[in-house]
Amino acid sequence: MFARLFRKFSHPIRGLVHALTKDRAFQMQVFAIGPAIGVCAYFLSPLSQLEILFIGLAWALILITELQNSALEEALDRLHPELDDHIKRSKDMAAGSTLLSGMFLLFVLIAVGLF
């Protein structure tokens, strides 16, 4: 039973390890943006549990959308390596979701008084 459960978790863990070691955009979100948020939150203001929750959820949303964006881009580049306007629009929309999640994080940071 545990072997089967481990196999099921090995796929997403392998994906996260790949993103952490190979994807520059995801690395930036994890190793630059995350600690910057933490430092700001620690030094600039005592935060309530609810404020910490909202900041954490907004950062998680960025990480999730960045993973989805990277996965879509990698798949589309492999399936359709030549330039195509439809593929470009699809990739731009996926990147737009990451931008929107970043704007949401900024909104949360402003709302809790860190910006």
C-alpha cells in the first residue's frame, strides 16, 4: 500500500524538483520573491494570522500559476516547435495568469500594509 502511495507522489515531487532545478522563472518565485516577502513581513509589521494566511495563499497562487505556465510552455514547445500565432497567444495567456497572480499578491501586500 505504501509503495503504491509513494509511486503516486513520486510524479508530482519529480515535477517540483525539475521546476526547482531547471525553470528560472519558478526558481525566482521560490528563492527571491518568497524570502523577500518573508523579510518584509518580519521586519515591517507585526501581522495577524489572517494576514499571514492571505500572503501565503497569494504566494502559493503565484507558484501554482508559474508551474502551470511552465508546463504548458514546455509541452507546446515540444509539440509545436515552429512559430505559430495561436501557440503564441496561448503561451501569452498562460503567462498572463502568472502576472495576475502577482498583481493579487501585490494587492494583498498593500492591504496588509507591507507596501
